[in-house]
Amino acid sequence: MAQLVVSFTNQTNFTVNKKSLIQSLELILLRLNHLGRVNIELLLVGDEKIKLLNKKFRDMDKVTDVLSFSSNEPPAQDFYGSIVISANTANRQAKQAGINPQSEINTLAGHGLLHLLGYNHS
């Protein structure tokens, strides 16, 4: 069974249920039968910050909902990387979908985790 360690930083005024967030990520690891320690950083930011990161690292001058930054450390290290979520965008998307903003943040964090584990969109 995987051991998940999350360094969580909330740079917004949105309230997040950290326990729910971590449980949703642990469920992904369990369903993937992922073994070992998974250490990630998760940042909740505003639209302005994620737009700057998207421009800097993807050359896309627009807001996005989630970005993942994989660690460049050797595979023996347990730090997989960072996930950055825009709380503003997550909140808008949740309203459009008629769901709880916490559910949307959990989904975006899961999306980011899958990228850190090596999964992509193709």
C-alpha cells in the first residue's frame, strides 16, 4: 500500500477540506495498486498566479485549472512533484457542473496526481 505525504499550501481565501482531498488521492493510489511512498506538494492559488505559471512553463498566456510539475529527482526519491490548482477556476467549474467546489478540487488534484505518476492525455 502506498503512503501519501502531502505538503499543502493554500494561498487563497477558499476553504478546503484537506482530509477529503488526501482521501481522494489515497483512493487513486489504492485503485492503481501503487506501492511505496508518494510525497507531493499541492498548492491552491488564484487565477492570476496560475496564469503566470502557465505562461512561464507552457507558453500559454491564459488561466488553467490545474498544472503538474514532475520532480527531476532520480526514481529512488519519493518526491513526485507539485500540483498547482486555481481555486477560482475550480469554483467556477464546480458551479457550472452543479457540484460542490471541494469535489472539483479533489478531481483536479487527482488529475494532477495522475500526471505526476506518469499518465498523460493520450
